[in-house]
Amino acid sequence: MLDNHAYNLFAQLTEESKSLWRINNNYLTDATNCDQCRIFWQRIIQEKEDNIAGLRQLIKSHLD
């Protein structure tokens, strides 16, 4: 069984992944007519990808 700390990391990874999916599949598509919004969403996508990579590294370090 995972301790609360590891569970929190997994829970946040799930939230970040779901959010990234929504942005890629809905928000970015809906912003096709607004360059300013597309740039914003693309920046958020990069941040989410960075967060996901960081969470994966943390989780891996706690499971080793």
C-alpha cells in the first residue's frame, strides 16, 4: 500500500494528465480563431508537460 505522500504524487499526476488532455483536445481547438489564446494554451501545455515529467521522476524515486 502506498503512503499518503506517494498517493498525493499519483493523484496530482492524474489531475495534471487529465488537464493536459482537456487543453489539447478541447481548449486549444476552441481557440482556433484567437492567436493570443492559442499562445496562452500552448504555454500552459508546456508547463503541464514539465509538471508531469517532474511528477513521474518524483514517483519513480519514491518507488525505487
